[in-house]
Amino acid sequence: MQRPNAAQLTYGSATVVLATVALLLLSGTTTLPGIAAACAAGLLLGVLVAVTMPGRAGPVKTSAPVRSAGEAAGTSGNEEIRVPAARVGGSAGTRIRS
């Protein structure tokens, strides 16, 4: 099972809070078992919302480079990003005698 994403956590938490408050206000209960039942019902609704919500659409990005099918077949790696070397000023390349 994948870890829940931020949207699932947000919607589940909001459902727990709103459902619990709504159940407590609508029922008007002041007894401990009634409050516990409203809290349990809110928690179950929040978990249900978080679990039934669709997860990630695509794969998770990783820091490892992904090889294409062409590279795996033995073609050259021209697809890599090349970073130009830093240019050095005029006199920095000369030798200093010591």
C-alpha cells in the first residue's frame, strides 16, 4: 500500500473535524458515551474519505536517472544534459612563478 499523499491527508483530516463537530452539534449529546460515539464516527468517516480518494496518477520522481529504451539497447547517451564549463578571466590562466 502506498503512503497517502497530501491531498488525501488534508481531505481526511478535514472530514474528521467537520463530521465530528457536525455530529456533536446535531445530536446535542453531553454524555461521555455519546461524545465518544460521535468522535469514532467522525474518525471512521475521515479514514473512509482518505482511503477511497484516488492516489497518485503517475510514478514518484526519484533522484536516480531513468534510462530510456534506446540507451538500454546500447545507443550513445546524447540525451544527457550538458553544463558548460565556467569561463575564466584573462590573466587567471597564466602561471605564477614562485
